[in-house]
Amino acid sequence: MAGTDLPVSPLALPLPALPAIAGLRLGTIEAGIRYKGRADLTMLEFAPGTTVAGVFTQNKCPGAPVEWCRAVLPGGTARALVVNAGNANVFTGRAGREATRATAEAAAALVGCRAEEVFLASTGVIGETLPHAKLTAALPALHAGLAPDRWPEAARGIMTTDTFPKAAVRTARIGETAVTIAGIAKGSGMIAPDMATMLSFVATDAAIPAPALQALLAAGTARSFNCVTVDSDTSTSDTLLLFATGQARHPAVPAEGGEILADVARALDAVLMDLALMVARDGEGAQKLIEITVTGAVSDASAHRIAMAIANSPLVKTAIAGEDANWGRIVMAVGKAGEPADRDRLSVAVGGTWMAREGGVVPGYDETPVVAHMKGREVEITVDIGLGEGRARVWTCDLTHGYIDINGSYRS
């Protein structure tokens, strides 16, 4: 089921204008890997000297492309990225590994680099052998058509059950020099990142050493993609890669990064947050975006785990879908998180209206404003644990019949 077959999410955001990044060319082509009549193969080519950082799924059954990227990432440089949609190349054994090697070698021959400087990502059906002969046959024409302005096509080319393309852009300064950060993402279902995202690729024209780039990406991911869940299922293919082409002329950045990258960190965090929230907005069958804030936990980590327990609760998510102000389900989710909590100190609010405080319903509580809030497209839940200073914020979406419809026919 291709993303273009589905009605666009009511929470969709328009694709922003994405500027060319110096040192980057990109494009798409129809390779016929699974879909018919749409681009399903995407390639990015980077200038020599481009550095790379990455974070990947913590699923213990990762795809062959994830294993390939993990193996080559320590080299710290990248010249190309090849992404296919429709087939995840997961649980494919030796055939999967051969597909990654063949793809990397074919792309490297076109670019003029080592295979270990080619990064790979795949998304789609699990357990089916990737027809990499189709992929490698399409690469020469794809490479010949690469151009700096083809971000929109790339954002669409990596989609599967997504209903809209996802992209974000920011500018930052290193010294007196302006640099640009732009990225795309795909993701709609099997979303519970524990490392990175579904698939996301970000590029900047800044010159940043790989260790500093990795630190920026890891920190930004913790605050964005790892705070989003759609269905509690961590994909086998989650890959987030950040490329720095080094074409901007600015003061030298030390390997450890530091204060010189403060504005870059701000801009990168904003790009990652934009992309992560678009994934939540495009959750399969989603009608509502849900923001969950937990305060008063014993630590930030504990607050995060409680917030994710609420976000992943089918009972909470279906209550939101049905616009049912059932705060008891939120209390249940707090209690099942396995984190310190005291029923008699717990407080719950929806849309800014406190429904329960210190273990019981607020005297004189009027459900009317809560019901009105839940009829909107964006719902806010706040929980105060009452035990400490820990806090966290995560995002999810509601759970509707649409999720079943999409996933019940995914391979058809």
C-alpha cells in the first residue's frame, strides 16, 4: 500500500520550500521494486570530504541496511546515500547482505568512491528478498538526473504508508557565516523510536568533524524522535543520518564541537523536532495529535517512561479518538509504567483543565471545557506525579479504525 493511495492526514502540514545545499545533489526514479507508477528509489550524492553521523534502531532484528550503515559509520565520511521504498530488506539473511553490498558497490562506481562511503536505507515489507538487480539497473539513470533542487521529489520518494511528504529547514551561524540545515523524513506506522526515527536524512553545508556531528545528532534525537510514538512498535529499519558537506566557509570547528556550534545545535534541534512531529501527525489513521507532559517525577528519565506509557496506551489513545474525557485511563497508564508514583499525590489535566488532584476528582469539576478541547485536532494531557522535579514531554496520536484498515491490508 503506497502512501499516495491513502487520504491525506487531516493533521498534515505543507511541504516547506527547501533550498539547495552546496555540495549535495539528489533525485528519484521508478525502479519497480514494489510499487507501480511512482518513484521508489532515491539517491543523494555528496561532495568529497562530507562528514556523516547516524543513529539507528535498537530493535534486535535490524535490517541489512542498518547493519551496513553501522559498519561503515566509523569511517566518518560519506559520498552517497541510496534509499528504496517498498521492501525493507529485513529478515533476508545472506541475500539481504548481498543486496546491500551490490547496491553500495554500484553506487560507488557511479560516484567514484569506496563502497564504504555509500550509506543505505530501505523501508517497506519485511521478510521479502530485495530485488536488487532492479535497483542497481536503475541507478545509472538516477545518478545522471541528480540535481540540487530535487528535495520535494526525494521527500515523496521515500514514503510508504505516509500520506504527506515531510521536510524541514533552518539556518544557523558559525561565527559570521550563515549555514543551512535541511532534512526529510518518512514514517507513519511501526513508530516507537528507540534510537532515531523511521527514516530521516538531514544535510548541512557546514564543515563539522564527524565526532562533533555525532554528538549534535545524538542530543537532538533524544529531544525529538525519541519522544514520539504512534503504536509502540520499534521498526527494524529506523535510520537517521546527518551529512555535513563542508562547503560553507566559516571558522574551523574542533572535533569536540563546543560553543562554536551552539546556534547549529539550536537549528538542528528545530529541524529534528519538526520532522518528528510530522511523523506523529501522519500516524496511520490519526485524527488527533496528542502532547503529553509529565512533571513532578523522581527524575527526567522516570518522567519520560511514564509519558511514553501514557502515549502508548491503546485505552488512552482510543479514548482520545472517541473524544471521551476518561481520565481514569491516564491514571491507569501512569500506574503501569513501573516508575515511582503515589496515587494520592497524582494530578491530571486535559487542555489545561485539572480533572483530578491528589488522588481524586477536583471538587466541582466541570467536564464541559475538557470535552470541547478533545473535539479539536490537538489534545494536551498534563500529569503531575508529585514526587520530585523530573519532567518530560512526548507526542503521539489517537488510535482509530484507520490504523487497522491500513495495517490489515499492508501487503496487498
